[in-house]
Amino acid sequence: MDVEKIPEDMQDVRDRVALMAGRGFTVSEEDVIKEALKAGFQSIVDEKMDGNYYTVRWDEKFNALQILGMDNELVGSAVPKEDGPDFIKQFEANATNTWYALDKEALKVIGR
């Protein structure tokens, strides 16, 4: 597995956990999912902006993925539906649908 590749589904997550364990690092599937969602959403935002103008980070509760502008101001957030599971649980259940949801959220915030 390429360590630069963003895990796209649970099999990729399990592969990354095994790879990291083989290298002496203890990480959980949830740790890998959190990083994959952040990196993947950053990639989606960068693609929509035709460059790296915004920074993506998790909020303190790992519920929303925040988009920050050049001056570290909050531009917007990708937030899971109020009555639904968080992005981590969504990814575990159906990674493909989670990526589609994040793409839609980026479109709402960025407008492209």
C-alpha cells in the first residue's frame, strides 16, 4: 500500500492500520479514518478551488470538517446531517456515499 494514498474505503483503512503496525506504530481504524476524511476533504476542496487556498481541519469534537481561509478565518464547515451518524461512522458503513456527501458539502461552502 502506498502511504501517500488516501484510504478510500474500509479495506484501505485496514491495510493502513496493518502497515503502520508493521512499522511499529499503534493506530486504530478510527485514527486512520479521521486522517483519511481530513486529507480527502482537503483534496476535494483543493480540486474545487483549482489550488490550495484553504485549509481543512476537524473541529474539537471530530464532528465537522472546517474550511479555513488564508487568514485562518472560518469559511465554512462540512457537518453531518443532524439526525444522522457522524462522518466517521458514515465512512465505516459506506465510504463511497461519505465521499459523495463531502463533495456536496464542499460545493455548498465554496460554491463551485
